[in-house]
Amino acid sequence: MTEAFQKFRAVYVPLVEKEMTGFLEKHTANDYLKESMLYSIQAGGKRLRPLLVIAAVLSFGKELEKEDCQVAAALEMIHTYSLIHDDLPAMDDDDLRRGKPTNHKVYGEAHAILAGDGLLTAAIQLIAISQLDMSKKVLLIQQLTRAAGTQGMVAGQAGDLQGETRSLSLEELVEVHEAKTGALIEFALIAGGILADQTEVIIELLSSFARYLGLAFQIRDDLLDVTSSEEELGKQVGRDETLNKSTYPGLLGIEGAAKEFEQQMKLASEKLAEIQACNNEFQPMLLENILKQLALQ
């Protein structure tokens, strides 16, 4: 982990985690369900998505407010719900997540499903009760539900499952991962732009940056699944091959996938330069640090 990213993470991850745990503690009526949800929320993880929200907000010189952290927390709650459901026996059937037994291994399959359901709906509630202007609330909820739902992550997960029964072309694989992985990353950058009161032009550039970043993130994840260890990743390795999933290393080879990763990173970096050319108040350092951290994973 780079020193700059480590410092950034040390300051802002606790703010996001405070919003998540505080909301769930206050707004969950069933104690066992609350315990199950907090188990996965408090398991750690990269927290990439909420950090991207915060980095985008700060990059435009806006002072970070509680509402910004609430939006970042809502996004991480949805990401965590997706991981709980991904790990279920009917999906990827994983026993380990973030170095700990998966939710259904601890709380049972039925409660794991409910924990995921709870985190999904709680995320929307968290934005809805925030002190944001009503117009921003509506826009953010619209964008988040699009990214998380049947136009985004859920559609990508469906495509990923269907890809276990046949080999996907590279174009099909990109389409799956732009939805499954990229959609929430794209929301993170769009949300940051909305919270920082940026123009539609800037938000579209942030969206383009996010698409390159999202593909780079997924390619790197695929590479780590075949080159890393369980101890390093905190989850089982080689699962993609076991599940017969189409992956970038499977289609391009490890060297080819590594080259494609570098290409997506280059395009993402170029997009940051475009944003700076359009808005001279934009300071790309925080987002550049996240790119550097991704390259070192």
C-alpha cells in the first residue's frame, strides 16, 4: 500500500464506517439480523468505492460534509450486500471473504440473504434521510439504483452466471464487467461530481474515467485470482477456473491481460488530465494515488 493512499485511507475510512455502523445500529429492529449485517460490514476490505466518492468530492476543493460520507457509506453497504449474495451456495459458493468465514457460513443461508436484503434497502434509506437538498437526493438515488440494479450490477451478475455455461467473447466479458464491477465504481465518481456541484460535462468525464478504472480493477482482480495466494487476498483463489468463468487471463493469457490492464490505467490517467483541462480547480492527486495503489495490488 502506498504511503499516500495509506494516509488517505486512515483518515476517511473511519468516517464511512461510523456512518454505516451507526445507521445499522439505530435502524435495524432485529438483533440477530443486525449482528449478521454488521459482521460483513465490519470485516474490512479495500473500501475503494466509498474512497472514490470522497476523493472525487475533495478533488474539486469542496469541504467534506456528513452527507458526503453518508452517500459513500450507502455505496459501500450496497457493495457489501452484493458480496454476501455472491458468496451464497446458489451463486459462487465461497467459504471465505476478507479473511473471514462468509456470512452464510456463520449465520446460515437464510439470514445471509436477509442481511444482503437489509443492506440494500438500508443504503437507499440512508441517502433518503440525509440532509442533502431534495434534488440531489432524488438524483443520487436514481443513479445508485440504476448502477446497482437491472441496468448495472445485477445485470452484470446475471451475465457472469450465464457465462459459467459457455465461453464469453472479449466484448461480452467487457460488457459483463462494465455492469457487474464498473457500475458501482462509475456511481462513486458520478456521485462525487454531483456532491461537488460539478457541471454535466465534468460528470460525464468522471463517468468515462470510472469506466476505464472499473475495467482495470476487474482485470487486476482476475489476474490476482491466478497469481496470488489465499492469505494475500483474504478469499479463495482459483475460483474463476473452478466455476468455469470467462476471465481476462483466460481469454488473453496472463501477459495479454497485464497489457490490457496497463492500457486501461493509461486511459484512466488521460481522462483525469482532460478533467483538469476543463476545470482548473480540479486537483487529481487523490484519484491518481488510488490509481497507483491499484497498480501495486
